Amino acid sequence: MTDAETLESAPLLDFRAVTTLEHEHRRLMDEHHSRVDFSTSTASSLPEDLRRELADLWRGRTRSEHRSVSIFATYTLDLLAAGAPASALSVACRAQLDEVRHAELFASLTRCYSDRDETPPAGISPIPDDASLSLVELAAVEALHLCVGAETFSCALLHALYGRARDPAVRSCVGVVLSDEIHHARMGWSYLRATLDDASLRATVQRELVPVFDGLHRGLFGTTRDEVDPLDAYGDVARDHGYMPTREQRALFAALVRDVWTPALPTLGLDPSALDGRYELGATAVT
Ligand SMILES: [Fe+2]
Ligand SMILES: [Fe+2]
């Protein structure tokens, strides 16, 4: 067993434990955000097997929000190394805080389905490093990957979940997270708008465009087409609680290429034509 697996299977501390920092923590988590009333959850009305599957769904989302704290911590360090302006640093620091909020909210939502305390496993997610890139190039490619790519997709996904979900606690949680993710996407678009005037940096980011989007697509959907999920069997009621089948998420990604990335990437001086049709369902470029 590797050290990472040991950490995952045996959390060292409880993510939800209350410390003497709680007052300030709550201020950071709750200020300027709507409060989520978890007592409005309708989870208790669902059959046990569906509750178990939905707990798994939200537990997985909790884990990935928790890992996003480390991703934005690394991004912040790389922005510092690149000499990024203070406005880029402050919003990147804020994103770390936001991801703690998201992990905490989703852990509480998971508990509505599991009826037990939920804490994400200890751990961090590395973001891809590339020794051939300068520090400035690395920060720009990370902005493309994390914000222009991943967070923009996250906004579209959460927006779709918010529109479809019926459970009040799910809708409320997703709404709070979505309001933060919009900032996380925007900070990358804005950073690149300010930095890609440099032709050589722009050429590097252009070269990385397809590898970044392929990596993002692979990270979201894997490399197989086996998309059977136990929640598919529950139909609309699973969607009421925040489920969206993977095939629909793939279609959403393809729609974003057409409707968001293709029209918007040229505003950064980037040519998106290599993405055209690349992620349509049934396309063979990325599987
Ligand atoms: Fe998040
Ligand atoms: Fe985010």
C-alpha cells in the first residue's frame, strides 16, 4: 500500500471537527453567501438503496471539491512565481477558501443521504507540471486548464444541475457553489486576457490548447465508453437530487466547445478551430 492509499483509507483528522477557530472559519465560509438549510432535504423520503447511491455521488463530489483546495494552492504559488499582479493573487487565494466551503457544503449534503458524518479523505491533487515551460508559461497554461477549461465546464454543469434539481437542499447548495465557480472561471479568462498580448506566450498557450482540453476531457470522463451508472435506473428522482448521466455531461462539454470556447477563445488571441467537433459524441479523436 502506498503512502497516498494509506492517507485515503485512514483520514488523520476529521474535516468537520470544531476547533477554537470556528468563529472566524464560519465568517469566512458564510459571509456574502446564502445559508443552506439542510433541514429542507427530502433525502429521508427516498428508498435506502437510492439514498446509498446518492450518498456515493455527493461523496465523490465532496472529495473533488476538497482536492480543488490543493489545486488552487498550487496555482497560487505558480502565479506568485510568474510575478502575477496582486488582483490575480487575491482571487486565486479566495478560490482556495471557496473550495473549502464547497467541500464543507457537499459533505453536509452527503450526510443527508448517508445519515452519518462525512469527511473527505486526506490528500492533495497535483496539477500537471511541465519542466519545458518557463514559470510565466506554466501559470498561463494552468489558467487555461483550471479556469478557462475546468471551472468554465463546472459552471455549465452546476447551472444545468441547478435548473433540473428539485430537492431544496441540493438546489441551495449547488446555487452557492455555482456563484463561486463563476469567479473561478472568470479569473483565468481575465488573467489570460491581460497576459496573452505577448506573442511568444500566446504561441505557447496555443500549442498547449489541444493537449489541455484533451487532458481535461479525459480527467472528467475517462477513456472508456462504459457509462452505466446505478443511478440511471432511478430515472427522474435521481435527477431531482443532483444526478446527471455521464453521456449528458459529455454532450454538455461538446456544446460548450461550440457555444462558449469557440466564440470566446479568439478574444484571448487563441485559435479554437482544432477543438471543432473533437469532443462530439461518437468522435474518435478522444475516447
Ligand atoms: Fe468548487
Ligand atoms: Fe472552483
